[in-house]
Amino acid sequence: MVNKTELNILKLLASREDVNWTWYNLDRAMTSRKMEGVGNVARLVDNLCKAGLVYTVPSGNPSGMDYYRVSESGHLFLKSVKEEYQADLQ
């Protein structure tokens, strides 16, 4: 089951597929949007990966920060809940 914070992260990831999302980029974007979950991004995205909604892409950088992408299942999930691809700004 995906909670509201995870859903907002999924929508944020889907909103900009041209961005190489790392846990750090997500945390910064969430902070600027005043979204819940700041500081717990890695754990929350890991939950989305385990649910099959997000997958990781090795960055190949020495930093070791992998990129996150929304999977086909993730896009289908977003469509099924009839949510827009922009994160809520609560």
C-alpha cells in the first residue's frame, strides 16, 4: 500500500522524467515544495521500489547515488488513482 507521502514522491518523479532524480535531488525538491517526508527520502523511495512502482538506474558516478525512475507499473498506478503528475503543495 502506498501512503500519501509516497504517492507525492511518485508524482514528483513522474513530473520531470528529464531529471536524473537522486535521493538528494528529491529531498531538495520536496523541501522547496514543503512536502512531507523530507529526510526520509531514501526509505520512502525504497518502499516504492519494493512495490515495483520505481526502479533504480546506476549513475556510474563515484558519488554512488543511483537515479530513480518511475516504472511502467508506477505510471499505470498513477493513472488508476486518477492523480495528476504534479506533487501536491499542501
